[in-house]
Amino acid sequence: MTIPFQTTDWSTIPKTEHPGDTGMAYWQTLQFPGLRLRMVEYTPGYQADHWCQKGHIIYCIDGEM
């Protein structure tokens, strides 16, 4: 897979809302062939409404996991 290295101006990527069991997640998504890249913001107390079996790579910019 070729990774499309580039600079991303995240302020130009629209946010979509994804409610959890509690709280909200806001996604900004870039889609490339074979790769989805997301900047995700969680509100305090967010708890997901599902469990994903895929596995992910996470880079935490602010806060903690």
C-alpha cells in the first residue's frame, strides 16, 4: 500500500456526529484506497455503543485513553 503523505488542513474537513451510549464522537474522515484516516473528538463521558473487532492505530493528540 502506498501511503499518501500530505499536509491536511483539518479545518476544511467536515465533522460528522456519532452518538455513543453516552456522549458524542465527532469524526473528520479522509478516505484513500485501502486506508481510512480519522480525526476523532470525544465529549467527556463518551462510551461507545459497539465494540470494533478490526483493531486500530491510535495517536492521542490531547487528553488520555
